[in-house]
Amino acid sequence: MKLAVLPFNVSEGIKPGIGRQFSNFASDLVRLSTGTENLHPVSFLAQVEDAEGPRAAYVNVSDTLLEPDWIRQLFEQSDVDRAMDGLLSSTGEGSYSLRLRFHERGNDEPLFDESFEFELPGLFAVLDRLVRELAKHADAPLPAEMESGGVDFGTDNPESFLQFFEGYDAVQYIQQTNGRVAKEFSPAPAIEALLKAYELDPEFLGPYESLVQLGRLCAQFRLGDFNVIHDALVKLTESTPDDYRAHFALGELFQAVNNASKAAEWYEKAVQIEPSEPALLTRLGVSQMLMGMPVNAERNFRKAIELEGEEKPSLDYLATVLQQTGREHEIAGMWKEQVQRQPQNAQAHAKYAIALIQTQQEAEGERAFEEALELLEDTALIKRYYAPYLAQKGELDRAMDYYEDCLDLAPADAQLLLEYANTLKLADREFEIPKVLRDVLATNPDPNTRAQTLAWLIELEQPRRAEMVNQAREKLEQRDPDAAVGLLRPLRNWLADYWKMWAMLSAANNELGNFPEAEEAAKRVIDLFPGCEPAYGELLKALSALKKHDEAYNMMRYGTVNLPQSLTAHVNLALAAHRSGRRDEAVGLSRQIREAVGPNEELEAILAEIPS
């Protein structure tokens, strides 16, 4: 039996997120407490197209109950057997009504239709009834303790709970859209609601945990105002100083804007609170690596390794530190110890062999690979790591055999296919490469991999046109943008998916002052290849010349999402913020960039237009 859980509609005066979270809360609670697979939550999200690609926005279907035709179409277009919907209405100051309905396939009349009138103090009684009715209609009996004792809401403060609902709705929205939220979305109201919920009941864990989660999501996807997020998380650290999670989120926030020093400061505070959590030590070590403090980083990685289970994920970070400090000779021994601890750990075997090879111990490394092939029950990973080395060494037939064995197990692994294609190139079997590249494209790879793969395929199948693009690049390097544009313009239809052509065209048109054409070409590059760093610079130049400063700001924000570790992308965003009148943000960004980079004359010249 399948039951569709629809978001509740709301009347005027109630925020739509509250209605969504009424049904979402009941669904999550029943599912988690009973383990049922009968519930199927539905989200009303609509795709919105813009220059940066598709986004998603919530759709509020109605401010009344859903029409019978809508319910009928739901059953016709899905395989659910039942559905829950409802309407949350405001009936006066502090007074509410919840109309709850359950429907079943083949019956035009609701299976259940009842209204619950309540004031704010009665909120929990209504939610408790909602949970019980949903469990009953989903054929998912509640545990005995919930049947007898009721639902534990985590708080006795109904106003705090409603504020929590409002804030958590934003968390769920960002998660469901994977950060591709509508442009008009701002997390600020949700942050304010969660802070208020937390202040109303500091013992209620939901607001604290959701605000930390929201801060981390905003850092991950570059959403909202840095200062608003920062200040909210700082409030959490001040009011709950013994909980490390807000400190950790602040570390991630500064890490997202490439401020390793401040990130390390907050990670250090988190470690002081929770010294036995290896993930905190690893994050602190990574920030210290970026700050040029390898001794500190190594110490924290070693502490993390001591606390970790058998897998030891921090060994990779420790290996990086050892390499950066000229102690590559220690890496192989480190992985050998892991092999001895876990003889069937293919990853450790492979990394041990590679470490030997990278320290000019090729014979020992090859022996380690060969021994792993004999010892391990599953050798696929060893072949995966061994094949690139064999290809580089010139043992192309064996390398291709191993690649083909791996592809039999993972035919849709885009990176594996690309390595195989490169090996075919080394073996002078270029006639086989186009099929492999088409196999890569058939895996629906990320846009950056797709762009690079398409470019290679075009260069193989349309070599004359690709050569004309190369000639245009040479003309541009010779300070002859007119000639470059002359070569490129006839190719626009033929090479519409060739990002290199559009990149050359954008740069050449900017040189000539043809800014509308430069804008169009740069946007085409970004559409094809969102990780192309120079394209954002060309687009900023064109849009700034055209006085499209707000659009430039939005596009540069998109650039930092696609290139979160790129200094250039963050410099572009700071400039665009300044030119679009976002002075405080520009100053804040420029300060963070200067702190992260340190004294740099070239950078100062670029940022000179932004006041300190």
C-alpha cells in the first residue's frame, strides 16, 4: 500500500512553509518510528530557467482545499493507493483550523474528512492527532510507547515549534533543490525564525541543529549574506558554548570563502570542545595545510588517525603533508602498516604500490601491485590503479586489458572511460576513441566533463574546423583580434558545442569593444563549461562595460559556486558586488581575500577600486 503525503495548503495570513512542514513532520515521524515504506511525500517544485541553468521554486497550489479533479488526476498519474491533503487556516488572532482529509483510489468521496479547531496552546494536540491518523491510514501501527504516551515534540513551547517549522522549511528546500534555489530566495527569514525558536526554548534541539545545518548548506552553495549567517552561528556559540557543532559550521563558512586562518580558528575551538572527534581534527589539519603550517597539520592528522576506525581516512591527508615537506620516503611505510592491519584492503595495497613508485622504487612498486593481484580476493581496484602506471610505462596492451576488465564492472564510469581513451591514443588506436567518448557522454557526466569530452570528440571528427579555432587563438596572441573574429564567426553554427571556440570569440570581441557579442559568447562558454575560470572574467568585463552590474553580480556568484576554491572567482565576485552597489559585501569579500592571500601587489592593483 502506498500513501501520497501532500503538502497542506494554507489560507491567507499563514506562511506556506508552515503548511508544508505540518504534513512533512507527520510523515517523517511516522516513517522513522515505524520503519514503514508506505509513505511517499510529495513536493510541489517547479523548474525555473535562467541564464545560470535550471532552478527550482516551491509552488503553492491553492489557498483552499485541492479540487476533486486534482485528487483524481493524482491517482490517474501515479500508483499510490491513498493520499493525504489538508488546509491550515487562520480563524482569528491566535486561532487556527486544520482540515484533514484522506482519499483512496476509486472513491470520489474522502475516506476521512475532519476539521480541528485550535488555538496556539493546542497545537501539539492537533499534531499528535495528525500523526495518529496518518499512521492509521498508512497501515503503519505506532510503537506502544507512542500509542500510550503520545508524541515527543522536543519542546512544550508551541510558538517555538511554529518558528522551527518556518526555519526548517528553508533547510529542506535547499536540500531538495541541491542548492539550485530560486534567485529571489533568501535564507535570512529562516535564520531569524530559527534564532527566535531557539531563544524561546534553548532546550529545544531542533532550532539549534537546523540553524547549524542551514549555515552549512549556505556555505556549501554560497547562499545568502555571509555576515547574516556568521552572526547567527556566533550567537549559537555564545549561548551554547559547550556544543561544537556551531563552531564547526563557522569553520566551514570561512573555509567556503577561502579564509583558512579564520576557518582554523573555529575548527580549533570545536576540537577543544570535542577533542575525540577525528573529523574535526582532520578539518583543522586541512586548514593548517592551507595556511602553510605543515607541522601543526601533521600533528592533527596523526591524532585523527589514532581515533579513527580501521579505514583511517586521514591517512590520505597525512600523505599529502609528508609529500609537501619532502618526506615522501615515509609514505610507503605508512601504507604498508595499513596493509598489514587490513590484508584485504585493496585501497591500501594500491596506495602502497603507488607510494613506492613515486619515490623512484619502481621495481618494488610493481612487485607490490603483482603481490596484491595474487593476494586479494577482489582485484578490480588494483587493476584500476595499476592500469595508468602500465600505460605510462608503455605496457599498453596490459593496461588496456585491465581497463577493459574494470569497464566490464563499471561501464558507466566516465573517468575510467576517459583514461581508457587516453590509453587508446597512446596506442595509436585513435579510430576507436570516438566510440569511447560517446560512451562517456552517454553516462550523463557533469557539465565540465561533458564539455571537455565534446571538445575532444569535435577535434577528432572535425579537425579542420578545430584547427581554425587554434589559428584564431594564435591571432589573438599576436594582438590581432579582428583576424581572430573573422576566423571564428563562420564556425558558430558548425561548432555550437565547442567551448574553446566560444572562449576565443568572447576574448576577441572584448578586445575589440564588441561587448554584446563578448557577453553572448562568454555565457555560451559558461553554459557548456561552468568550470571554465577565464570565461567568468570575460563575462565580467563585458557586462561591466554594458553597465549590467546586477547581472554581473549574479553570474559571478554562480562562478564561485562552480569554482569554490578559485581565488580569481572570488575576486570577480568582490568586483561585481562593488560595481552593483553592494558595498558592504564587496568590502567584506575583499577583506577576506586579502586575509587569505596576504601581501600581494598584483592583487592590490585589482582590488584598488574597492575601498578598504
